[in-house]
Amino acid sequence: MNSKQLPTLGDKSFESIKLTNEHGAEYWSARDLQLLLGYSQWRRFEQAIERAVSSCQQSGNKPDYHFAGAGKPIAGGKGAVQVVEDFHLSRFACYLIAQNGDVWRLAGDCGQVVAGD
């Protein structure tokens, strides 16, 4: 990896938010990536995801392999738990989101780190 680094959020970095499923495959939560890329609103980030899904399809890849729909429990007030929309993203999906997102100033750096350059 080169000297360019993905922005951090507190002590969080791209690699630190990586998760592993029961089969040992790595993935990233879209909700976690949203905050790391500086999106404060899910609806704005969801637009970047939609553009990335389209880009994935246009590149000849199957979006379902890279953008798996999921729910994420969020703790609310008075102990209530709400399940919100989320995606389990492959590294490739994260790369596409960084390249197709609104954070154009960061996209080059994010894409390089996500791609493992």
C-alpha cells in the first residue's frame, strides 16, 4: 500500500470496520462505511450505492455477489431496537462506492486503499 490513507473516523479505519461471515468471507457494513466516508445521511449514501450497483452491472459483474441486502439493529431511545436497511459489501463494492460517491475529493485515496494498491 502507498502513503495515501483512507480517512479515519476516530480510531476507525477501512480495515478496522471489516467483518467476517460464518464462511470466513470478508465484508463491510454499508452503515459503517457511510460514516467513514463522511456521509451524515443514509439517503445520500444510498444514492452512491445505487450508482455503484449500476457500475458493477456495467462492468459485467453480478451486483448480488457484491451488494448483499441486510438489516442492522440500531438501539434507540428507552431500549427500543429498530432494524434499519444495510448492505454487506465486498471489497469491490466498497471500491465502486468510493469511486461513484459524492466525496469526489476522497474517491481517489479511498479507491486506492480499498483496491489494495
